[in-house]
Amino acid sequence: MPTIDIITNSILFAYLLMHFIMLIGLLINSRKAKRSIFEPKVSVIVCAKDEEFSIEACIKSLLSLNYPAEKLEAILVNDRSVDKTADIMQSYSSKYSQLKYLEIKEQLENMKGKTNALAQAIKTATGEVIFTTDADIEVNKNWVRRMLDYYKSDTGVAAGYSVIKPGKLFYSLQSADWLYLLSVAAGGDGVGIPISCVGNNMSFIKKAYDEIGGYEKIKFSITEDFMLLQKIHKESSFKHTIFPIDDETKNITLPCTNLTQLFRQKKRWAMGGLGEFNLGIVVGILSWLTGAVILSGWAYMQINNWLFFILVKFIFDCVFLFPSIKEFRMYKIYLYLPFYEIYFAVYVIITSVLIAINRKVIWKDQKI
């Protein structure tokens, strides 16, 4: 067998093995928790910077949460917005007692960006469990109630899916991408190796956060949710994490509207993921290698072997995503998966080049 075939077959085998392990994790996290009587005081934190076009829909979804109003506070954090975000937040917080308005005016210690806003908001939170989401999210009405069903006595973090509704091709590719990336995270968690989560659908025990010293004691990362998950899992007494595949814990997020936004997002996530070695980096390397073969294999592989490589990866990706697609009834994603294979390969290569050129990232027009 030619050397090139050995290399490409090894890459494919490693990719399939890794995703088979994570598929087992997905099946484990597909098991539904029983309804519990755990009903603590909850604080939901939404940090927003210049989000006048999305924050109102987010607030309305928070007001529709299926949870006792006397046990729920939603902290609306205005992180120095220059648009109408503050006005919208204040108009709602003045009408509803469960909504609290917080304005960020200064930087806390050496923290930057969203981490600074979150840390200050958590200091004011009175909930036993903290939920975080973003201004461009519409939360599921059962999000808080259902996520609490997954908490055990030693649970530190419970995270969930945020999905993009398929639409035109660019949005549908992002929809497939979010579903894939969060399935990787849920799969890793299912086999006991927390990889990552998204801060727009995350919750954690306040005691666990305090045990590790909060964001003030965590090495700064542009993906603060990732670092918090890792620190609570490794250093607190609440080491259990859960990433359920449950439609009632699924939130809806908005897609990037252009390529500039998209690659800023991808670069930010990639740089954050490099902050601490974990299984996600291994998955990222394998994704980069398979992407490189898909895009360039035609030039140095026999055409039949190249097409076989692509077909096997595609089929297994379809199998891997099935638990999530089935639970969320997003079967339409399968129509876009052939295009997604190319899309994914292209953006992981471009993102790695962007990082090699310049390691600074941009978040809300701030260079970090």
C-alpha cells in the first residue's frame, strides 16, 4: 500500500474512532432525566453590548419562562452599549420585578470583554444556580425548569444546545455546524470528558463558582464559558457535568449574517479552545486533517480512494448527528450535510491560517 494511502487511511480511522466514542457519549446523554422537585432560587444573566435589534426578543422569552416568578431573577447587563440596548432593558426592568438592570461602567481587575460583565453580574446574583445566555437568544420556556431536572448533588455545570433554524444556505450551513460542534461537546461529556459548552445555554452551581474563586481566579480566556466549565470540573467539589440532548433545554440563536462575523466567531472559539489542552484539541486536529484531505486529496490520491474517504466520513457524520437531529426534529439538516462537509473543511483551514497570521481576536469591536 502506498505511503499516502496509509496516512489518509490512518487519519480516517482516527476520525471515525474518535467520533464513535463520542457517539456512545451522545447516546448516554440522550437518556432523559426524571422530573425532580429541585426548585432553587435561580439567577439568569444576559450580558449585552449594542444588541438593540435582538435584546427585546430575548427579554420576552425570559418573561415566558415556566418557573415560579418569586424564585427567578433575570439580570440584564448593559456592557457599555452605545445604541438603544440600555433603554430597552430599563423599560422592561421597570415593569417586571423579576428583571434587574445592571450597568457596567468599569473593568474589574484584569478582566476584559464579556468576562468582566459576567463577573460583576454574578457578584449581584442571589440565585443558588446561575444560568447564562446571550442577547441574541430566545430561550425555551422550559429551559430553566428542565435543566434543573439534570442536577445531582455533585453537579457543577449543566449545559445545553443552542441551535440555528435552517433557512437559506449560509444559515443552514451554520445550523449544521452548531449542531455538530455541540454534539461533539455533548458526546465528550457523555463519556466523562467535558470538552466545551456555550455560554448562551449554560448553568452552574453558585457554590462551585465561589469554590474556584470565580472569574477573578481563572486565567483570562475569550471563551470564558469553556474555561469555567474546565475549572469547575477539575478544581471544585462539584465535578459532575451534564450536557443533555433534550428538546426542552434547547435554545434558539441567530446566525452570523456575513463572512466577517463568521470568521471572527470561529477564530474566537478556536483561540479560546487553545487555552487549555483537552479532547477538543484532538478533535480539532483530526477535523483539520480530514478537511485537508477532502480539499486536496484529488491531487495526490487515486480518485476512487479520495471519493471513498469523503463518502465514509459523510456517512459516519450522518450517523453521529442522528441522536441530536432526531431529538430536535431537525431532519432538514441532512439536506445540507453534503455542502457542510466542504464548508467545514474550508473554514477550519482558513481559521488556522488566520490564527497563524494574527492571534488577536475581535469581540464586539474590541481587540483582545
